[in-house]
Amino acid sequence: MTENPTWTPAGIDITVPSVARVYDFLLGGAHNFESDRALAGKIEQSMPGVRDVVRLNRSFLRRAVLFMIESGVRQFLDIGSGIPTVGNVHEIAQQADPECRVVYVDKEPVAVRHSTALLAGDDRAVAIQADVCSPREVLGDPAVLSMLDFDRPVGLLNLLLWHFIPDEADPQGLLAAYRNALAPGSFLAITHTTYDSEPDELQEAVHEVRQRSRQQAFPRSYREITALFDGYQLVEPGVVGCAAWRPGGPGDISEDPAANVRLYAGVGRKP
């Protein structure tokens, strides 16, 4: 792709890789720069098959959203939504029911700018720039309050998000703040990297992210990730390898067994 900083918000240093843009590149998107592609290449060297992992994450997103719709949810809060690409939440949800409402939240200005452009003309979806570590800011945003009714169930989506939040920031406390704002019958979906499988390869990939970008990564164990669902009732089959959460066909599972378990995935219901 030819570098075109005109689509990037002012003040963004495109020589510093962005995890959101790296993810976009690995999914085959076009909203990334040379620095992002270079980091993606280093990650692929450390962890061959990482493109399969991000594809499986995207596939889980679709299954989780459709499950929530089948369970009666018609509004979604996607925090850490990233740069828009094929299979966005509003596309999945509104295809199932045009009345579905979606709020995208990301702290990456490029992600929010492109989300806003993508959503032009859709009065049931909006994107805001905010940090998951500021629940009051997110939940009190006028756009969020105008789009979502917190007296009714909400689908809270946190995919590939919490492994960028250190223990010192108290992920469980932050999640409790969001959970307390949700009505009974709401759902939480999480995907999260883990050292439980192939720790050496992931440690090398994490090192590359830490060295080349301004973001840090903190993979967690099965026990730690399961604890993030405190206050929710886990939906069967619980917290499992991403591909094992209710796969619907061959496209939901990788031929590489390692790719199927590099992420944990789960969905919980607020009683």
C-alpha cells in the first residue's frame, strides 16, 4: 500500500507501530503503514501461523454476537474494537436484526476515525474514542448513553483487549465497573492470549511488541483469564481454546492445532 498519511489523524507518528494497525494488516486490511507491517513480520517470524490466530478470533466474534442475539440481546458495546474490517459487529448484528444497536470504543485515533467513516449513514451504530481503563468516561459518554439502554441487556465485547492491560491497572476491578452498569441478562465475551501453549514463541512475539511499539502485552493463564468472568455465569463450553467455543464449521477451526489454543475465549451471562 502506498503511504497516505492524509487518512491518519493529525499528530499520529506513523513510524511507531500500532497494535490496531498490525491486527488490521494480519487480517488483510489496508489501513496500516510500513512500521506496522515490519512489526507484523517480526511477530510472524516468532509465531508462524499468527494470521490464523487473528482469523480465528474474528470467527469467534461472529459466533459470540450471533449467540447473544439468539439469547435476546439487541445492543452491543465493543470496547477495543480496532480498525474496521470485514465482519464488523454492526454488520453481523444488523444482518440478523436491523434493529440492533452498536457502540464501538477504541483509544486508537485511527481506529475511531475509520469506524466513524464506515458508519456514516447508520443511525444505529457509533464509534467513540475512549480508554477501557476509564469506565466512567466510556459509560458516561453522551453517544453511548444515546445509543444504548442500560436497563436492558447489553452484549459487552472485549476481544484481544485485556492482555494489553497490566495487573497494576486491576483488570478485574475495571470489569466489575462495567458489569455493575449492565442489566441482568447481559453478556461478556473475551478473547485473551496465553502462555499456557507454546510459551517460548509467544514470549518472543511479546518482546517484539514491547520493543517496537508503545504498547505492552501481558498474556495470562487459564485461571487468570477465567477470573475475568467473575460475576458472570460462564456459557458452555466455558473458557476454552478460541476454536473450541461452539465452532459452526471447518472455517472456525485451524488445521494447525497450535493456532486453535493460542487464545482463550469465553462468554459469560450476568445473572
